[in-house]
Amino acid sequence: MAGTFSNRKKLILLANAIEQNLDYIKNADHLFKEGELRGRKYGMAVHGYLPDAGSTNRGLVATPDKAHQVEVTAWMDNFNTAAEVDLWDTLVNIEDFNKEMVDKRAKKLARDVQKQIIKQNAYRSAQAVVATSVGYDMLSDASAALDELSVTGERVDFQTPTLLAKIGRTGANLFLPSEIQKEIYEDASIGMYANASHVNMPGMPILDTTGMGTSVTISANVVKDASNNIIGVKPISTATAGSGTLFAGLAYKVNGLKVVDEGGVETDQDYVVIVNTERVYDADGNASDVTYIPQIRITASGKGYGNPNAHMSAAAIGSATVGTTVTLSLTPLLTASKHYQVGQVRNVKALSFDAQTFENLPAAKQENVGAGELITLKMQSAPAILNGVEYFRIDMPFVTKIFEPRQSVTTYLLLD
């Protein structure tokens, strides 16, 4: 039995089948390769660092500023599929391993992994586009938002197949009078648009805003220089709702809060605060899901405090400050008790994904197989002789995250 299910060729088939069903992570960046982590004690959390752009000086006099590297945490995760195969299966029941075992299990594992990755990354954006009707405008606005932040590199747009089909039909209606031509061209009319490749992505979330948080605020301490001038705000990672609930996908903005791009340039793009959830682990390895907002680092306009990703005027910060604490009110971009189809336009490399591998279990047969750049599988099997069965499991541990929300735009299409 072990020779049947654990041989290398069939594991490669399984790994390839999984990889072909993971469009969301194709061509992702690799910040935490297993070879760089193996042998080091890091717990369930791994850390990446975002360097700052610093400041520039005009003239001959150089004024050094303090370098700020922002730490971003990602968490290990694992999905597995396991099966029990008895002696009858190996003798008379399994005709085609690919058809009966590999394809279905690979697709199920791939879809579940991808769904979880999407759930934790589709909302990790610093900008959002909200549309009330199907059309090209939503895609154009999302890509243009990245242009405004000078985001370079290959872009990809993930939308549900139903939405892309409707946009394709809309485009075909604009220039093809013949119904036959429309049917021929509508599927191809949106392969590449607004500098982004468009991917049919089943499993993109539908957001129900019933019970959404209102009267939402963010608060932190104000930072001043030696002359008592406001230069920024301490980093913010939480928001508070006066009523309702904050849950993943809710989008808000602060009047006057704009994005600072990755090059340290202040832009006039609204900074959008989007609520996220993430699975984290305590010191004992117990998992829990936490609600948070991607860290906002606000500088007073023209100051460049603390590796900022957002800026607003010192006057606006001062007017919202009581004592040493500034409290900013958030305005919702979405309407309560509605449903929105969620999509995402991002830099391909904004997402980091790295597969990992567990150590071997004692007395079990092992196989580790890598396929392409994405997938490493470990299949482990052990027999129960008296019962005439063999158990095998396939694990897919990984670590993944969008580390820089400024490289992503979340789109919302009103459904009702």
C-alpha cells in the first residue's frame, strides 16, 4: 500500500494538481523560504521589515534623521487531507489513482488553502474602490489608484467569474452589434485592461454589512518635536466602534488622511482603513482569530515622521487632540445592511507565500516533493495490520501575507 500511494511520481502529480488550482498565489514573492528558517527557533510567527524612505535635504547641509524599519508579522498555518484505505481498495476498488484520489483531493485542498489565504489578504489594502454598477470604471479606478502611488511591477485583478463575465458582456455591447460576435468575443474582451491581468477567481468574498460598526474612531498619542510642534502620531493598529461590530472587510476613511507612497512621497489619495482578521498563536500554540486594522503610521504633512504610510496636516491632528491623545473619526465607505462582491487589484509580488515541511513522524513512510515554486507536500503513511487498513495524510504548511497594503486596492461592487 505504501508503495502505491507514497511513490514519488504520484506525489508530484498531486503537487502539480494543487499548484494549478492556486491562481491567487501564483508568482507570489518568497520572503520566508524554508531553507532560511530551518534550524532557527522562531515560534509560529515570522517577521518581515519595511524600510523607510527617509527624508531629503535641499542645499549643502545634511540633516540626518533616524531610520525606522517597520516590523510586520505573519503566522504559520497548515492544511491537510487524510484518508484510510483498506485492502479491498488496493485490490478491487481503485482503478485510476489520478481520477479517484489525486484530482479530487488536490482540488479540495487547493480551494480550501486558497480560500483561507484570500480571506486574510483580500482586505489588506490602503485604498478601496466602491462601485454601484458593473463596468470597466471599477477596474480602471483601482489600477489608477496604484498608479497614483507609483506602484510598479506586474498587476493582477481578482474578481469572481460572474462579475468578469458581466464586465466582458458590457464591453462587447459597446462595440459589437452582432449577437454572434458578442458571444465569441465577450470572454476574451477583458484579458488585460488598465495595466492589470484579470483572473477569474471563485471564492472571492461577498461582504454582508448588516450590523456594521458605526461611530468608529482610531486613537493614539501625538508626537511633538523639541519646539512643541506636532510631527506625527504613534502607530495605530486598532479601531473602536461606538455601536455595531467591526468585522473583516468594512472600509472607512478619515477626512484629510492621505497616503504616503513607498517612496516617501505625500499623495492626495485617500487612505482607506479596512478591517482585517488574522489567525494568531499564543505561547502554548493555541490559535485564535483576531480583528485588527493594518498599521497606520501618520506623519504631519511635510514632516516624514516614523516611516509613514499616511499624512494629514498638523492643524487637523491638533484640532482632534485632547491632552496627548488624538482621536480621529472614521467615515464608512459602505452602506449598512447591504451585500458587496469583493475583488482585489494588486501587485503580483505584494503577496508573499512560502511552503514549509514538517519533520518526519516516527515509524511512518515519508515523501517530500516540491513542485514548481509554490508547493511542498509531505505524505506520511502507516499501516494498521489487524484491521487491514493504511492511513495516510498529506500536509501543506505555509506562511503567507501581503506585507505592504499600499500595493493593493480592494474593490466593492454593490449587489443589492
